[in-house]
Amino acid sequence: MAYNESQNDAAAKDKAIDDWLPITASRKAKWWYSTFHNVTAMVGAGVLSLPYAMAQLGWGPGIAILVLSWVITLYTLWQMVEMHEMVPGKRFDRYHELGQHVFGDKLGLWIVVPQQLVVQVGTNIVYMMVLAHLPNLNSISAMSLAAAVMSLSYSTIAWAATLNKGVQPDVDYGYKASTRTGAFFGFITALGDIAFAYAGHNVVLEIQATIPSSPEKPSKKPMWRGALLAYLVVAFCYFPVAWIGYWCYGNSVDDNILISLQKPSWLIAAANMFVVVHVIGSYQIYAIAVFDLLETALVKKLHFSPSFMLRFVTRTVYVGLTMFVGICIPFFGGLLSFFGGFAFAPTTYFLPCTMWLSIYKPKRFGLSWTANWVCIVFGVLLMILSPIGALRHIILTAKDYEFFS
């Protein structure tokens, strides 16, 4: 009897903690929350550099890699949505929980968490805001919706204004670099740019965790409806910006298409303002997942009591540290590109496929088995190749860096 009471007390304590943690505090999200959370997480200012990536890749490889990445990452997103509740009565609310189920408690943490943190903390170092003190993912839904609208807005401005300008005189679609070595490194750097554009998977399970679920109405149905709509928005943002920008400017396009446009100045200023609003929302999506990890460790491992003060201090210290790193290390962007190659590609392109093969064990050489291995091979190549260009850039320019510059 005493043992049962002890079990009940422990279960009640765990439930109280889950009701306080930012990912599991509220499970009242609607299906459309999935849409704008996923759009906000994925469509960042990096979309404006896609024409530049096309200039490094050329028409054939550029179109193929951009479309193939969209198809593969949509497929792996569907896998993650399906695996969220694959064990009856249990939800994998966080990416690392799914990893622990597949690979074991310790190995799963070491495989997933470091890669997630590179993406999430790295993103947060660039984007800091006071809204980090909002308690959970649903509480930032309005901000996330605004950010998603901003993503769609500045992407539309970029391709529509470029199309209005038309093809520039003497446009050249050859490689930007004049040497084979330069063209090669430009090519693999562009692979990284495209790989980094598809990074939203790092928070997919966390987003799905906010949607209510029951045996009759599992969360995967509304989550997938919202995620699919989000991917259609991604296609509408990415493809026109990349292809129209490259078609109009060729290899003379800047690494930010808005710089190439220049005029009308008021429209470019508006687009840049939309980017700023999106940055605010994007920060929250990635930061909430980090806050959940930190707060879980503090209350479950170190046995701190859940409280407003614990949350306030933890988040303030985190935001302060990421701001300090972003200010004092001028080559952080290069380092993020290098390490991000090892984090973005696995968590987005092939780690879900590896888990799927391990859990469901599809028939060898069957359609599912083959599709998963194609994704794995493509993702591994991205993981190996994409950081090389960033590493070369760091080596060549590190002598000119100054800390706190």
C-alpha cells in the first residue's frame, strides 16, 4: 500500500513538472499552429541567399538539389510526425526522447542533443529578444504567426521585385569562380546553404507535443495537415526566390538578393523590416526547445523547485551568454556553418530515416527501405561536404579576425 502511494506521489510530481515545462505545459494547440510554427522555424532570412547558392551550383544541379532537398525533408518530417506516438499511450515530446527510445537512454542523448544544440543555440546567438521569458510554445503563437507572415512577405517582395526588374544586361550563368578549385569550394559551400535552409525538423516533435491527442484523435493528423501546408509555403518562398533571382542576375547576384535589387528603396526597407520581425519569432521557436532542455535538467536532475524565479534566472543567463558570444566572436558565422553541417544534415535529412529503419525494419530493397537509404546517402554526403567550404573560409580569413570587433 505504501509502495502504491509512493508511486502515485511520484507520478503526481512528474505531472506537475510536465505541466510547468515549456514544451508540455499546454496541449491545446490547433492544427494551424503547426503551420506557422514550422514556417517560422524553417523560412529564415537565409532564403534571400538562395539565388547566390544557385549561382555557385548552376541551373541543373541547383534546381535538382533544391527540389530534392524539399522532397527528402518533407518525407523525413512525415516520419517524425508518425513516430511521435508510435508507442501506444506514450508521446515522444522531444527529439532526444525519440532518439533514446531508438538508440538507448545514453546513446540516444549523445546522438541527438549535441546536434540539436548546435542548431538551436547557434540560431539564438544571432537572434536575442526579451520575449524569451514567455512561458511556453503556445504563448508565442501570435508572435510566430506574425513571423510566418513576415517570411512569406519578404520572400514575395524578393522574387516579385526581381521579376519586375527583369533579366539584367549581359547576364552570365557560368560559375562565379574563375578557377576549378574556387568553383569546387563554391559548389560545396552552396550545398551547405541549401542544407541549412531546411532546419525546422529540430523542433518538429516539440511543436507536435503542444497538440492535444487521444486514441480516437491522435495528434499526427492535425500536425501533418499543418506541416504539409507549411511545406507548401516553404516551396512558394524558396523556389521563386532562388530561380527568379538567378535568372535575372546570373552569377553577379549578391549573397542577399535585396542588395542586388537596391530599388525601390522603400520596398527594400520594408522587406528588411519584415526580416527583423521574423527574426524575433524565429528566436522564440528555437529558444523554447533549449529552455525546455535546461529547465528539465534543473528540476528533474538537480531537483530545483519549479518557479518563476528559476525560469527567469535561467533564461536571462542563457540570453546573456548567447549575446556575449555573438558580440565577441566575429567569426561565429563561419564556425556555425562548419559545425552546422554536422547538425543540420543529420537531424533533418537522415537521422529520422535511420530511426525509421531501426523501428519498422521495412523489407530489404523494398520501396520504403530504398527511399530511406537514398535519403541517408544524400544526407551523409551533405554532412561531409557542406562544412568544407566554411572551414576553408575560416582558415583563409582567420588572420584578419579580431575578438570583440
